[in-house]
Amino acid sequence: MPRLDPKVVSKVERMVRRRFPELAGARPKVAAKGTRKGKGAREVYVLTFQKSLPLPNGRRLTRVVRVTVERSGRVLKIVSSR
């Protein structure tokens, strides 16, 4: 796993839990994305949360949330599946 401060990961986990309560308990996969271009280039990471949820008709839905974050903990983007 790339080196991202565990405090930053915990912060992002709390934010995702608040915004997407159905993902409670999902642990993120952390991947280094590279560096952010422009003034003061910084390391960027992607945290991917994924969980399979039951639907009323007996089928299952895989919910995926990707959070792009700087090493400092600043969230740049959140993308969610339906």
C-alpha cells in the first residue's frame, strides 16, 4: 500500500461514512495516482471504497466510491456509482 498517513485515511473514511452511510465498514484500497500538476506539485492518492448491498428484489448492487485526495488530506474529488 502506498504511503499515506493513516490519519488522512481515517479522515476520509469518516467523511465517506457520513455522506454514504451504506458504505459503513468498507475499507478503502489506496493507490498512488501521481503528482498534481501546476504550482506546488503535490502527491495525489485515490481511495476506493466498495461494498455489495442487497436490493429488495433479492439481487445485489455493488456500490463504489472513489475519493481523490492530496497527501495533506485535502479532498480534490469524490466520484460515486449509482
